[in-house]
Amino acid sequence: MTLKTLILDADRCTSCLQCEMACSLEHEGLFAPAFSRIKVFEFEHGKRSIPYTCTQCEEAWCMQVCPTNAISVNSELGTKVVDENLCVGCKVCTMACPYGTINFNTRSGKVTKCDLCGGDPKCADACPTDAITYGVAS
Amino acid sequence: MTWHKRVLRVNLSTRTCKVEPLNMEWANDYLGGRGLGTKYLMEGMDPAVDALSEENQLIFATGPLTGTMCSTSGRWAVVTKGPLTNAIAASNSGGKFGAELKFAGYDLLIVEGRASSPVYLLIQDDKVEIKDASEYWGTTVWHTEEAIKEKLGDPQIKVASIGVSGEQGVRYACIVNDLHRAAGRSGVGAVMGSKNLKAVAARGTVGVPVADAQAFLKVVKHTHQLLEDSAGRKDLTDYGTNAMIDTMHSFGGLPTNNFQDVTFPGTEKINPEAMSTPNENDHTNLITNKACFGCTIGCGRIAHIDQNHACIKDRQQYWHASGGLEYETAFALGPVIGVDDIDALTFAGYLMNEHGMDPISFGVTLAAAMELFELGVITSADTDGVALNFGNAEALTIMAEKTGKCEGFGKMLGMGSKRLCEHYGRPELSMAVKGQEFAGYDSRALQGMGLGYATSNRGACHLRHDVFAEDMSDQTGNGKAWPCKTSQDKVAMIDSTGLCLFTTAAWDTDEFQQQVSVACGSHWSNERLLEVGERIWNLEKLFNLRAGLTKADDTLPPRLLETPAPAGVAKGRVAELSTMLPEYYALRGWDQEGVPKEDTLDRLGLGNKTTPVAANA
């Protein structure tokens, strides 16, 4: 089965951060880009703006190192999902992840990462330039 | 909601920071941003004080919609008394700083007093520190912003800072945030410099809640779609604001050579097409477009300068990309000084951002100096040996840098055109209102614009009204007072929401009303919002009257009132201010001297009763 994924096209990104607001609203209930699971990084006075989030990689180092088995695979979507009831906020996963896309959340005291909003990613919805789309990568 | 209901008050003289509750009565009367900032300023200081004295206050104000998913929600305002105009200054910026200040949990930041030595303010949610800035003092905006981020080890911190021009009181120094967005007009950066405040750095994790997220998203989806579908929005995205330069040239409203002409043949070398066409070295000026926080338009341009160009050939530090030409920058560093060299314009634009100066006021001041030079009033002995002839691109870049560094003749240019021209005994050559220079629209071709310039509370400004459609279809002053008045009120309201004026490509009052209502969780009628705008306009006027301004300040330079337009659709016309102004005063409910009548003030809740200053918590 071919899974859908977030397709990020940095050439189209204007760094408006609608994605970060949509993400934080979905997961935190308010607009707080500091807690967004997707981040836009800017380089050289805005010459490049690059949206970046968890690729749901197959290795899933975060899942492998978690001492409380708080991270599991959603087989339908291919996402690695954090169970906040099991996470104790030890941050080991944040060190294991080579991409820096699972992060400690100071509001909850747990880690957070992209879960594709359960198959309806709000960042892709919010992106005005199609720099973020949800589909099958070619 | 969407107001945090928190004001951060910092006194630099006593080095104290405290949080006060936002006066919600005022928030309901003035929304936020420009309006609420003006209310706090009016209640907090005497408008008659010297703008560069420690009695002046400097207010950074977000709006209720700043930091929300509404498109263009990155807007914030700097409100203070302006040293260029000695009038109310309300300068608006985008970028990401304003939203970050809001995310830190504050609606307003009020800076009082003056630090005894250079400082910067570091705001991280509830942690607010006044920190030593001696290592940044004397350096540029670009250096300051990057050095603060590096020192704090946090690239996500957002910084608003001033350059040497602000430190040394250049009358049109800006406050620049996010490297190339600026609270650009009226010299708000010089006020910051007079307080020994080099920068404000903010990082916020409090966020911004809205009343009903699902209802909010439904409205925002609709307003986003309106923008998406708008042809005006698409032009802004594709071409940036500089698309206007061809329109103004062919219309005959493009001020050229210090407003001696109204068309500029060199336009084709600096217009959007020129920006995106490779030159003989296969270098293309424009790289991409860029959005401010939350903006689904993205009118900002990111450009770079041809490395072979003489202005930066030996200066590798300017080979990188940065903010590119927008209409007002292109006009003020181009036609008004007769320059059509796109690389020189772009470089001068870089210097404006790096050193923190308003390109409009700088360019129009340089234009006045060029006319003085060509008239022989000043010579190269005055101008550090530089031939200040119209069209001299090298003179542009040299003088931009000298002004930014406050060196040589740059110190004279830093006074602004009014003081410069008065100094040399030719005050009529200053193209300004209340001391603030005109934007790129000639008042003889655009009569409503002329009335807007003359009556703008912060001095000449193209962003205080919108009579554009009426002006393009009718070259007389007939019937311009009403759209001028009503659009001034509307713009004042929009400037107080935390959203950007450019959304009016697709939105009218009703769209602002829907978004304010759903975000704040209370009904705001269109009428109520427009009344807020009118109240703001009148409060600004009261500030100016108390600052000592009179009807004599609501005027235009003799060149526009007496010398007919030499070309274009308005050829032979002068600005018809003498007929428009009395009509405008009457429509405003002001007397013949431009003073609001008692019943007007009573209607707007601005009557004579003294409003108590907000109780400090």
C-alpha cells in the first residue's frame, strides 16, 4: 500500500506561517507557532524559506528508544504517534531523532510530533501557495 | 478574547518593568494597534513635549487580530510623537516581530523615560529584562539583529531595532524588524534612539486564543478565499507594489526630479518587468516573493544586486539576497531623484534597511538637495565633493550611506527636507506636509490623494486614505472630500485590527467586522467599526492641536498649489485644495479652522470630560 505523505516544496514557501498557526490550533487549541509540529526555517534574509516536519521515517528511532513504549505506529496512515498518557517526558526520543522533528512541549511536559492530524493535515489545508500538500510522493 | 488584556510598561529612567491590565473600555473604543496606542499616548503624556525628550512615550501596539490565522495578521504599530513632524506618529510594520510580542502575552508595550546608557529590552513571556546594549550601540540594524540572536542562542527570537541613524536622531529613522520590515515613517526610530533603546527582542510561547476556534476557522476560510480569488491580490503577489510605477508614469502622477515633472521615462528600467528580466550579465534582480506573518498575499520582494555593479563590486558583504524594491522605495530612490539604475536603487534600499531609515523621506529629501544643487544654492563644497545632480546614481548610494552613518552632508540630509530647505533659505522646495515627505503620487494628478496628504494627521502619507479609484476616474477635486473622509476612518480602523491595508484588494468593512467579531466573541457592527475609525481620526487630530498644529499645517507646498502639472492626464491642473479643504472640514464636523466641534466630539465620546489615566495594577 502506498501511503500519503506531506510533500514540502520549499520553492513555493513564502514563510507566512499559516501552517504553524493551523498546527498549533489543531493540537494546542490556540495560535502558538512555538508549539507547531511543522516549522519554517528562513535562510539568507528570506531568500529561502523551508517548511520542515517529521517524515514518518521507517526507522522511527524515536519509537525504538522510548522506554515507556509511548510511541506506536498507526498502520493505516504510517504515522508514529505519541500516547500522551504513556509519555513521561524523558526526552530520549528527541535525542534519538536525527531530524529534530520530535520535540519537548513545555506546556504539556510531554513530547510532540506530527501525526498528520489523523489523515487530514491542517498545515496543508492552510498553506496558501501549495508549498505543503498531502499526497502520494512520486 | 484575542486581547491578552495585558500591557507591559517599561520605564527606562527607573529601569522598572510592570504588567498592567489593559483598559478594556479603551480597547472597545479603539480596538488596538494605531487606535489604542494613540489613546494610551494621549492619556499618558502631554502632546506638547519635545518628541526627542524623555517625556515622550514610545508605544508598540498589536491589534486584537495580530497573531491569529486571519490573513496578514502580522501587523503592529509604533505610536509616539514624531520628531519629523512634531505631530502624532503612528507607524505600521509587518514581518514577524509584532506577532511574537503578542505571543509573549502582551497587547501593548509602553516605553517611558530614557536609559542612562544604551540598553535593549528582552521579552520572553513573563520574563522581561532591560539589558546592556553597549556592544550593539553604533552598529547597524542587520548586525544588531543577528548579534542578539547569536548571543542568546535562539534564532527564533524576533528583533526590532534601530541603526546609527536612530541613535543620532535622523528625523526619519525607522524601527526595523526582521531585517527588512519597518515601522518606517515619521522618525519613530529617532524616538527609540533618544531613549537609548537599541532594540526590543521578543520570544513568546503564550500564544493567542480565539473565542470559538471552529467558528473562527469558518470565517477565515471564507476571507482567505476572497483574497485567493482577487485579481488585485494576484497582482500584489506576482508583481509586488511596484506594479504601480508604470500606472503612475503613464497617468502622469509619478513625481520626478523633486516634483518638477510627473512622468519618468526611466520607469521601464526599474519596473517589475525589469526586476525579473536578466541583464547583460545574466543577473536577475528578483529572486522570490516573501510574506509577512500570516500573510496569504506575499507582496514583499527578495532581490539581489548584480555583483558586477560598481556600487558593490568590491563589497562582498552586500552580495547576499535581501529585501527588494517596492513601489515607494522604487519611487523615492528612483524617479523623484531621476535615477533609473536598478542595482543602485536596490543597493540604496538595502542601505535604508541596514541603517534603519525611511526611504520615502530620505529620497525626497535628497531630491530637494539635488534641486538646491542644480540651482546653485549649494555646491560640491557643501556636499563632500559629490555632484548632486538629478540622475546621479552614485550620488544616491553615497548619500544613502553617509546619512545612515551620520557623516558629512548626510547629517544635513538627516534633518529631512523641511529643515534642510529652511536651512538654505528655500523652504518652498520641501515636498512635504507637516514636515513629512510625500509618497509617490502627485497631488495635481490625484486630487483626493492631495487632500489626504494635506489632512493626514501624521504628515504626508499615501496610506491614510484610499481615494484611488475616484482619482483615477476623475481628475478634478469635485466630490473627493467625502471618499477621503470616509476612507480615512476605514483605514484607521483597519490599522487598529492588526491586519494589513492591502487586504482591501478583496475585503471591505464587512470582512473586518466578521473577523473581529468571531475572534473576539462579541458582535461588532460595521457602523461601530467605522465609528472607531472616526474616533481615532479625531483623537489624532486632538493630539496635534494640543501639540500646537493649526490649519496652516493642513496644506500642500506651493509647487503643487500654484505650478500646473507639466504633463499627463492632469496637464495644466494644480491641486484644488482650497475648494476641497472647507468641504472636508464640514463633512468631518470641524469648524473652519479645522477644529472638531463640540457636538462632533460628544458624538464620538471625545467630549471635554477628562478621562482618568488607567489605574496601575
